[in-house]
Amino acid sequence: MTRQPDNSSGTPAETASTLVEDLLLLLFQPRSGTIAGENILFYVLAGAVLADLALADRVTMADRRKVKIVEGQAPSDDLLRSAWDYLSEKPRGVQTVLAAIGPELRKPVLERLVERGDITREDRKMLGLFRTTALRDGGTGRRARLLEEVRQVLVDGLEPSARVAALAALLSGSGTLPQFYRDIPWTTPVIKRAKELEQGNWGAGAAAEAVTRTMTATVVNSVIVTTTVIPRS
């Protein structure tokens, strides 16, 4: 799979990653080896793909309900390109896009994290008979760094970069933030700040155009709307 993530965020090329990779890595829970919000995961991962495209000015709003591509701005990364190609056919509603691109994302994104060494797989036998695979933290420290960036924004009140703002907003929109209580206390100020980020109120430090903030907020809120009827875990 071709993997050449855009480097518009200023991340060094050798460590560049897509927003959807960072989101899945954060949702991975090292203590249990599980992924938070598994039953709504494909909507959330699809939201990260759309948000990534929006932050790179590769998609924009066609109107208040639909997304369209920015011509001539096709991404090189395979996961992002697949979504961009789908949108290139015609403008589509955000929830339509989430449902269309989301179901195929978990496996390739997880494979990327394994390839990077951020997550490892451990083969086990259950009851001495059945083989199963457990996920373990790879020890790269990247998840801890991402979590600290989000914590600083939600707990310490630091102004985020546009990328971290989108990441925190997606975590909040997924309904999984309470599962991070050991690192991010589930307090009233944290909840208030998370809701502000969901709405695109990122502060002056998040250098992103108003249309990009609006687009990302629309994506996050579409994730919320789409997953509200599904029990979250």
C-alpha cells in the first residue's frame, strides 16, 4: 500500500502519520489491549479521514450539508485518496461519506500502526486450544506523546494546533473521552473545552481557515449524530 502522508503539519517526513492513524492509536487502550468505541469505530475513523482532508484543504463544503473535493488537490496517501476519489464523483452528504468509507478502514489503519511498531500483536492460546491475537503497546512512546498533547489542550488549557484540535474533537465526539479518565480527568472544565473543540472553537493558535474549522466541526457533529443511536463501548 502506498503510504506517503502529507507533511503540511510540519511533522518530520520519517514520522509523518495521518490523522486517522493517530486517532486509532489513541483509541487503543494498552491496559486492556482493546480499542475504545469499537462498535462505532468505522464512523469515527471515517470522520478522521474527512477531517484530515479538510485540514489539508483537499475537501470543502459544497453547501451546508455536502462535501466536495478541491480540484487538483488529490492526496498521495492511499487511505485519503480513496475517500477523495469517492467524493470526486460528486458532492456527498457527510453521513453518506462516513458510512461509505468507514467500514474498510480499521484493518489497514491497524496494519500501519503495527508496521510502525506503535502496536504489536501477541499470539495466544485460550484454554490451551484456541489461538487468539492480543494487541499490545509497541513501546515507541508515540501514543503517550499524542495523549499528552490532547491532555494539555483539554486539561491545561493550551491552545491547540489545528491537528490536535481535530483529534481532541473527534475523541470527544466519539463519546470515548471518559475512558481516558486516568490521564484526562472527566471534569466539567474538560467537558466544556471538548464541546468547544467539537464546534470548531479552537483558539487563535490553531492556524486554520474558518471554512476548515466549519468543515471539521460539521464532520465531528455528523459523527456524533450518526453514532448517537448506537450504544458506545
